[in-house]
Amino acid sequence: MTQHIRNFCIIAHVDHGKSTLADRLLQLTGAISERDMTDQALDSMDLEKEKGVTIKASAVRMYYTAKDNQRYEINLIDTPGHVDFGYEVSRALKACEGAILVVDATQGIEAQTLANLYQALNADLEIVPVINKIDLPSARPDEVAEDVGSLLGVDPDAVLRVSAKEGINVEAILEAIVERVPPPKDADNEPLRALIFDAHYDSYKGVVAYVRVVEGTIKSNDVLRTFATKMDLRPVEIGIFSPSMKPVDKIGSGEVGYIATGFKTVHECRVGDTITVASAPAAEPLPGYFTPKPMVFAGIYPVEADDYTELRESLEKLQLNDASLTFIPETSQALGFGFRAGFLGLFHMEIIQERIEREYLLDVLFTAPSVEYEVLTVENEVIKVDSPAELPNPDKIIEVREPWMNIEIITPTDYYGPIMELVTKRRGIFKQQEYPAPHRVQLDFEIPLSEVIVDFFDQLKSKTKGYASLDYQFLEYRPDKLQKLEILVNGEPLDALAAIVHEKDAYHKGQRLITKLKDLIPRQLYDVAVQAASGGRIISRANVKATRKDVLAKCYGGDISRKKKLLEKQKRGKKRLKMVGNVEIPQEAFMAVLKLEDE
């Protein structure tokens, strides 16, 4: 019977107190003893605890005896709040019937509050609105409750006011879940369909899939099958999260649990896929499955060439837990052997970089991030290009298309002007504005992804003193005047510093790179030309002056013709050197130039 089961998730903007609220609920229901209780109990990664954000979804089963004296099984699915992990959020929502919408009493409604709320409403979830952090001196609970009430079309008094940190009024949330969130449908006798909403890799049990059973029952001796990947498996173990993994014999319809599959990679068992029984499969999978596409690409190179094998192994291990990370081998003339990796966004890239450095103790260099372009060639082919080095010659190209995004910025009305200036400078197009609350404006723009990925968010925070919030979704590919910017040293192109830029930005970017490189390249015995080329012509140039050996040092007085002869000989030698000489550029120079991208 599913009458006493409730499945819900907590949705909120980053840092509005989701993980702290989950901690209090675990405490209240006794799912975790006081002795074992830690802050952010559901965040298992050190990185999650340090950055204060949830990166991986997690699930936990709690039991709660309500005021009607009935004992309820309550399954909480904790979702990531960051925009880069939006797909995980959408799958987790599909596993629930209700959602707690947490809004910070000091910050009010922000961009991802709205983005996640709309996702929850699209998934047809019952929303329980909660105002958190009412204990803070700067809290505005009544004002924020008014805003939330008008957003959801409910009475502001129905919005719960709590402090997760202090444990104030948290029990009212459990009562609201029992009363307002509908129970799942009772479908034990139907063919099995279970949604995989997350997965992690365990070295003993293989891939552990987190599942919500929508119809049917999973038994430990069943042979199961995945719909998308067509893989059959006999579970190593099935169980529930309480919050640690606890084996059980069966998981019924409406329940949340895990299946230890024994698979060796997450690719065999993807998030969003449907599991059924191999002997009596369901007719069709659960809707909404797709493979998340990387949006941002960067080269990863070991600082020490000997670490290449270790870097490959560390990327393979990270991929076991994170199927959205993609990588292929790549070679650079300047940086040697490395990998071209694809990420969901810049924050995802930052997380991977920190995990490589911290968990595998490797010193790595990430090249400047780029996006995936579509190139229409003269043969009428459309090719995908995620690295500037792969861009065909200009005479082979009809047009280059770049990805555009819809972005939503929510900000106090005081910062309207600086935001408009920031976005329009970066080729953004203003679409519309709304006022979700007094003194707060929601601005909708269209903007190329390449303009967002490097420092847009930092600039936005700086211009609005940290008050603005941002959410973005992919819109479409659009053609524009894009071209390859190449850096040449002594006539040789440096592939590691190549970039695809808009025609109007090529000169300024080329100039900045040349100025920086000129100071970083060691002086040779001859003049070295450092050039920036774009659109088939040189757009900027600087010379690294030669170090001059004093060939006249041994000539004490004497005939002038002897001195001239020596100088002439030196000149010819330099000319010959220049033709055959190879300019070695130190790794530090690349690092410094790549850091310039962030300035």
C-alpha cells in the first residue's frame, strides 16, 4: 500500500539552506542519531562541504509519526541547486510527488528559485513554500512571504516560516508534507518501471543506481534490463538509504531505493534511464530521457609530461561517478600530450579541476574554455568544432554558427543600468523584463554562450555588489561573423593559444595576447616576431629583441674593417639561425597567458 508513502525533494537557489534543512529533518525523524550528526549530512564529498553546494543528488528514507498517529515513510531526494546540474535536478523531480520550495528570508526570490520552481510545476509537483533563516537580524519574512504568496497564488499566511539552523518550526514542514503532498499511485501488480535519477560508482558493487519505482516491484533475485543501453543485470544488492545503504529483499511501487548493478562504468547505466524486468518488460520507458550534452570544452594537460598516464586514469575514475564528463586524447605542439574534455558548464569544469588536483594529487594545466561551434562547409556538410585548432581554413567555410543562451537575471532595480551595459557589451539582446517583487526586476536576454563562460558571472556579481542572480538555458545555434585568432611565434602557430572570436573582438584580444607574450618569451640570439593573425591577415605584431653577443670584445683598437667583418659574420649567422631556430616557450608563459583570460 502506498497510502503512507510521501516522496518529496527540496528545491532552492544556491545557498538558501537546502542542505541544512535536510539535516534538521533527518534529526527530527531520528534517521541519523545525534552522535552521528554532521553538518550537510547528505553531502558526501569534501568539495560539497567546502563550497557549500550540493553537486550530486542523494536520497534518504525517514519515518515520521504524524499528529493523526499514523506512521509515514518519507523519502527525501536532495538535489543540486547549481545551474550546471540542471539535468540531475529534472530527473530527481520526476521521482517525487511534492517539493519544498525554500526561499532565504534575507535574499528573497532569486533566479534559480524561479527556474527550479518552474521545473517543479512542469513536473506537476505539489509545492510547499518555506521561508528559511528567519532568525537572522536582516530577515524580512513577511515581505518575502508576500512575494512567494503572489508568485504561487497562495495566502502569505500559508507560507511556513522556519530557521533550519536553529530548528525553529521545522516540524511544521513534516506535517505539511504529510497533509499536502499526495501519495504515489499504488501499482505493485503492473510491469516494472523504475526511474534512475542518479548513480555512483562503488569499487565493490560496481555502479549503484538510485531508483524510484514508479510501477511494479523490484525483487533481489530478478534479472533486470535498462531501456536506453539494453543491458541485462542481476542485482548484486538492492536496498534503501537510511541514510546509509541498507539492503532489503524488495522495493515496491512508490518507493525510493538503490540497485547495485555490478556494471563497470556509469555509461552502462545512465541517469534518466528506465529499469524493467528482462523476462516481462514494460511496453515503453518512462518519458523525458536524454543524454546531457557538454556545453564547455577545454584542454587538460599535465604540467609534468610523465604524469600523462596518471591523468588519463584519474579522468577515467572521475567519469565512473560522472557520466556527463567526456574526454578524448589530444596533442598540442606547445603543451605535448593531453585531453580535450567536455563539461556541463564552467562550475562543472572547476569542480573537475579541483578533484583532479586534490584527489589524485596531479599538477594540471587547463586551456582557455571554448564552446562547440557548428561549421557549414563548402561541401554542404555541418561539422561540430569544439577546439579552435579543428576549424577548417576560411576558404572551406560558408558560415560558422555559435550556441546562444536564454539568460534570466534577477537583481535589485538599482543595478538595472550596469547590467544592461554589461550584457549589451557582450553582444546580448534584451528581450523583456518582469517585476517578481517590489524593488526587484527579472531581465531576460539572449546572449552567445562564449560571452558567458569566462568571467560573465564574476562581472555580474561585481557590478551588483553580489545581489544579482543568474540562470541560463540553451536556445539555439546562430550564424555570426566568427573567425579563428592565431598566435604565431617566429612564423609558427601556437595551437594552445588559438581561439574562435567575433570579428569585432579579434584585434583587442590579439593585442592583449601579443603584449603579454612579448614579455614572457625568453630572448634569443635573433629577433623573434610574435604575431596575431585573424581572417587571413596579421592584425598585431611585436618583436622580442635579440640578446646581442659582443663579438668586438677582443678587438682592442685596430682596423675598422676587421670589426665590420666580424659584425657582418654575426649578422649572417643570426639570419641562418632564424631560419632553422626553434623558439622554446616555457610552460610558465602559457600558464601566464591562460591566466590572462580570467583577468
